[in-house]
Amino acid sequence: MRYLIVTMLIAVVPVSLFGQESARPRARDLGLIIGIFNTGEHNAITDVPGVHVGQTTVLEGSRVRTGVTAILPHKGNLYSSRVPAAIHVGNGFGKLLGMTQVQELGEIETPILLTCTLCVWKAADAMVEWMLGQDEMENVRSINPVVGETNDGALNDIRSRPIEAHHVVAALESATNGPVTEGAVGAGAGTVAFGWKGGIGTSSRVLPERLGGYNLGVLVQSNFGGILQISGAPVGIELGQYSFSGQVSGEEAPDLEEDIHEWGSIMIVIATDAPLSDRNLERVARRAVMGLSRTGSYASNGSGDYVIAFSTANGVRRPVTDGLYELEDLPNGRISALFQATVEATEEAIYNSLFKAQTVTSNGRTVEALPITETTEILTRYGVIR
């Protein structure tokens, strides 16, 4: 087989390429606690009942580092049992396939795929073919695949468009509701964030019972620039790696179009079991940008910053039917805690994507992982961790 495929179920990745995934900590392993709410069992988007995640990492020679990450709101037939959903655009420099129909109808009818920029259409075509082969799909003549992307061209030979149908199918069919592998895996295999290796990150929150007891989880594909701060500590400045650093210092600096600290994107996927309408899911999605900004992003010109939010609650499922059906709807006055949970989980998911990523050399470039020892020292000095 031409490609080495690593799915979420296979955690072993060649040490020479990515290092030991387990050797790098998550944020909480360092004592970094974000926010006030507790996390779920796995501190992952899969803590939301029904949500499954599968990943395929594609490695080819010394130039291809990319992959597919699939998020399934539930394991049933999404086309016939759709979930309410909304999309918020922080900055629209990107290719989010299927967006207009989600905005129009307020629902998702396929899993959500994340991949690299020039592979969006290949991934969508593969998922449509896979869905058409599912039970009860014999008479379907229209499918709206939802596929997001970030540009991993720094570490990936993106023009070769290496994603194939079997990579997509492997991600979809390997999806589980357990722990989610983070860092340089799946759609995050070749991404860069704040000039360091980015990738897949996730986090979750569980509201107290008196606030509804709902679960909310976030998964990110981090590939954006800015001035990294962690819980307020100016890590990027302390480490001398941040957007516009050359221009500010007066030193020779790359053109902005080539500055690895300046360009990039992020995909943010939010799941919750709170019974929310697509209108309130859009309100939740907007709050993710607040969590993003806490990490030091300023949504640069070339950044595609997209948020997809959906609810898995049984009472808000939308069957394909011509008849009337009743839906649950959490009132506006009970949604504020979910806003807070969204901000917290988004911020922590981004940190996890950085902490878990390993140094990668590919496509003629080496992108270092965020240095754990130095970062821990900075966080300690600023009183973020003790």
C-alpha cells in the first residue's frame, strides 16, 4: 500500500516522525486548569453522548503529512435522523463545504470531516459515496456533505492532493466514543499554530446539575497565527516567536504572505447534549471565537476561522418526514452557562493541540513542537501553574 494509515484506534506512530504521543502532556497534566467547570471523563468532544471521532493520518515519504478527522454526531443514519446545527464565521478565508445549506435549514445530515485545503472536494465525494451505500439510502438524490479544512501546505505537499476515498472511509468507520488522540494526527498531521506544530485538540465541560447538567465538547484543528498566550501568560513573547516579531524588533523579517506566524486557519467543532435550536447553536458557536482570542489569535487576513455547533439531544432530532413533529428547546434564559463552557473548552482544546503535537520535518521544513520545559517555566513564573 502506498500510504501508511494511522487511525484513531491505532495509537502507534513511527517515533522518527512524530515521537511518542504519550510522552507529551495535555494542559491539565501540567496543572493548567482553564475555567471553572469540570471536564467529562475523557476531557474530549466524545464526552457528549452519541459523538464519535475517527481519524486517518496519511504519511508519504518526506513530503506528505496530512489526514482526515471525522466527527459523527451519532452512529445512526444522519441523513434520516438529522441534528440541528449552526455555523459561525470568524474570518471567511476558507473552504467550508456545505455551509449554505446548514445556514438555510439549520441542520446537518452527514458526519463532519476535517482535512487539508485542496482535499476538501475529494473527501466530500468519498463521504457521499459512503453514505449512498448505507441502509435506507436507495432513493436519495441529494446529500449536503459538511467538510472543513485548514491549509497544511507548510509541512504537506498539498498540491498532490493525497487524500483518497479509503482514507475517508477508514476515518468514518473507525470512529469511537472513547479518548481522542491529539496533536499531529488526522487532519492535524501537517498543521502549524503560532509558529509551532499545531494539530488536533479537544476538551469538554459538564455543567452542574443546577445549571442543567449538560455536556459540551470542542474539537479543533489548529493551524493559525498570532501571539500565543496561555491563561494570560505571554508565552509567545517570552519565547520570541510571534506574529510581526521581526517587524517590531527591526530585524530582517519574511514577507507577511510567507510568515509562518501570520497565516493559517482553525476549524472548531462544538457538540452538546443540551436541547438547543439552530438559532441558539449559532449563539453558542459565536462564543468559541472568544475562547480562540484568549489564546492570542487575532484572526489574520489569511485565516479561515470557522465554528460548527450541533446538538445530539434526542428531543431535537429532525426526522425526514412531511408531518409535524415536536421539538424541545432550551429557553434563552438557561443558555449562559453553555456560553461559558464553550469559551473554556475551546481555549483548552487549542492548548491541548499544541502540547500534544510533536516536532515534524516534512516538505523541506521542520516545525518544532512547543517546548514543554520552557513553557512550564514561563507558566510557573507568571503564576498560572504552581
